[in-house]
Amino acid sequence: MNEHTVMLDMGTGGGEFLLSLPPPGGRTYATEAYLPNYELCSDKLTLSGIDVKLIEDDNDLPFESGMFDLVINRHEAFAVEEVCRIFQWIIVSNSFASCTKLESGWICCKPGASLFYFSA
């Protein structure tokens, strides 16, 4: 990552992994769907300049289209087309093991590996 990278950590949990990177403050966002984890990490991540959003619907993420250069997701469920809407280049995940054709391109991965998006 560089100082221009805008990144999202989906399902940040307690935020420990995200803080280990360390992410650039002011350009880093996190989501969490589990209320106790959201409450746990919200103050801690905000102090590091990370904007944390509570997610209630995977199909309606509160971000602009094409906002992110990098989306990481280690274990959180997500709606593929919604994540493709908000990111520009790559999703890193270990949650899927398939290839899916979308109108805008392909999403492919191997079990336990990264999930990549290839635009058409």
C-alpha cells in the first residue's frame, strides 16, 4: 500500500489484523456486522483514523462506487456484485472457491487462496 491507497477491511472483528498492517489513516475503512465486535473495535480503530461502519445488509454497503483500491476480507460473508461495485482492482479473501461471471468481468479463486476480480 502507498499513501494514496484507499482500502476496506470487511468483517474487521476486533480490528487487530487491520492495525497490524499498519493502514494509512484517513484512507482506511472497516466494516463489521456483529454488534459486539463493532462496539469493541469502533473506538479503537477511530483513534487510528479508520472509519468503521456497522453493516446490516451485505447488498447495500455504505460506500461510493469505485471508492476502494483494495478490499480485504478474511472471513466475512459478502454479496459479490456489491463488493465489485465499490472496489477498483482487487479483493483479497479466503471465503470462496469458485469463478463467477459478472457483467463487468470475472471473479475467480482457489480454495484457501485469494479472490481476484478481472474486468472485462
